[in-house]
Amino acid sequence: SPDLRHFLLAQYFEETSVVFESLLKYSPVEDLDTASSTLKDLEEDQGNIDILEQEVLKEGEKLADILSMPVKDALGRDVQVNYEADILNVHELLNAVCS
């Protein structure tokens, strides 16, 4: 659904922003225990981001496919719509997620 896709994309960008901001706040690590704990947190964050990325990519591709399908009116007649700009936008967002 469009709401799910929008939610997943927003969640993905929020999660990556939170992780990036947390990286900026880390001070130099003085002991091994702190370094180990920090690394574990970062690995967990990366795992969560990877899962979100896969969901975003899957839903984005579904959306691009749906936008590429022919549109018919209630009587079954072809309706001429051009979603090329929307499809391009979806692909640009997916590329942003992948980079």
C-alpha cells in the first residue's frame, strides 16, 4: 500500500539519520569494553538498516511496477495516463537508499 511504502521510506531515512548522528556524538574510546559495546550497537543498527533497506527496495519496485501497468476506467476502456515522472522519482529514491 502507498502508506506502507511511504512509512518504510521515512523510517529508513530516519534510522540512517539517527545512526549517523550517533556516530558524530561518539567520543574517542578509552577502553576495550566501551569499544566492544559501541561496535555491538553499531552492528545492530546496521542490521536494522539492512532489513529496512530490503523492505524499501521491495515495496519501491512493486510501486514502479504498478505505475507501469495499463490503466482502465470502470467500463474497461484504456485510460491514457503518464506516470513516467513518478516512476523516475521512485527509482531515484531507490537509488538514494542503495547509495
